[in-house]
Amino acid sequence: MELRKLLHLTTEGLRFADYIVKHVTEEKQDVFLDGVGWEGGEEWIRTLFRIYLMYLMRTSLIHDNCMKVNHFNVNFVTASRGTHNYKMWLSGINPGILDVAAGHPFAGQLSVSDMKLKFAHTMQNTESERKINQAMISTWKAVATTIKAVGGAISQAKGAFSSW
């Protein structure tokens, strides 16, 4: 299977990544959470990934045609089930995993911000986006050159009028 299909981020995956990035990069007062350290800190990020992996592993135990598996990218879940690591995990499964609810921790209704995330993510990973960026760079270079030329012409005109 194509690697791009396996690693495609779902809307829920994009929400998860966006949540982490926002909390790590935002300027805010430090918040200490008991057991996970500072919000946005290393332990906090590790805790979020532990939770994410627990939900992923629990969800991997249900059928592929369930919508909850799609929230994690059904292609990824299916491929991971065929790995040696998954089989090892399955052979020593902790019964407590069944206490975790199946599904993605960031599942929910679609919103406008989800659409923005999806669009931004899609545009970052397409050939069209690269072409648009190149066109924008070329346009800005042309604008900068034009501004320099116009600025030079204006300076020359001022000099000519001053000497006249």
C-alpha cells in the first residue's frame, strides 16, 4: 500500500496535532497539571501521546467497518495489525485496555476550524501548493523590483525638479 495513504491524517488526527502545537507555541501563563507536569511541557506531550496510543490500540480491536476505526485512518490501523509489534501486544494484552472507550479522543462534530485545518494540511502537501508558493515568491520579487525601479525613478524626478 502506498505510504501516503497509510500516513494520511484524518480530521481527528489533525485536531490532535493542532491541539498540541497550539499549547506548545502559545504565550500563556504556565499551568501545572498534577501528574503530567507543565501544560505544553515534555511530560504533558508524552501523556497526550500515551492517551492517544491507548485509544488507538483499543480501537484496533474492533472491526474495520466501524466508523471509529476511520477516525484513526483505517489504512494505518489495518497495516499496523499485520506488524510483529502488534501481534506481540495482542498476545500479552492487558484486560484493562477494554475499559478504555473505543474511538478517537478528538472525535466530534465537524466545524469550520476543522475545514481550515484540513485545507491548510492539504495545501501543504500538494504539488499545486508548491506551484502557488513559487508563483507568490516570483510575484513578490517582481513587486520588490518594481518598487525599487519606481523608487529610483521618483528620486531621479525629484532631483531633476530640484535642480530645475
